[in-house]
Amino acid sequence: MLVAVALLIFSSMLSRAEGWRRPELPWWSWLLFAIPETLLLGGLLLSAFAGVRPGRERNVFVVLLILLALGSLTATGFLIGGLVTADMSAGQLLVHAFVVWSTNLVVFGLLF
């Protein structure tokens, strides 16, 4: 999960450095997808090290997982939109596709 957060941060920084923009998304939009992942990671680490019982914060973790799934599906939709409209460069498509794919692996692996 930490790798997925790092990839989202890398993707946003690379988008800023290269000037990659989509009309509907600024460069920092990839950072928004990292917020629920960071909160979930922090919550899991806190519950593991603080000795909190797993069932106690279950509802919070379920809500964060739902936010992660919605964010992942939204990022996939933006990626497909970039493929259809052809307004993204090949490098931009490859980087963002890899980030979305790896994030999807983490999100749906945690769901199931």
C-alpha cells in the first residue's frame, strides 16, 4: 500500500514537472487519490501497534475502502477518457496506466 501511495505522489510530481495536464484535471489531482490510502495505512498501522481489536474500527476501514474503490474507478475512468480522446501523450498514458493498475491491485486486493 505504501508503494501505491508513493506511485501516486510520483505521478503527480512527474505531471507537474512535465507539464502534463488534462482539461478536467490539474496535476495535483493524483494526490487526492492518495489521501484515503494514507488514512487507511495509518489506521491499520495504528490498530496493529496500539493493540486495538480488529472489530472496533471496522466501519471506518470499510468506508475508507469504499472511498479507495471509488477513487480507483474514477482514475480508471479518467485514463479511459484520455485513451478515447487522444489528448494524452504516450509517456503520460503509460505512467498513469501503471499507477492506476498498481493502485487497483492494492485496493481490490484489500477488498477481497
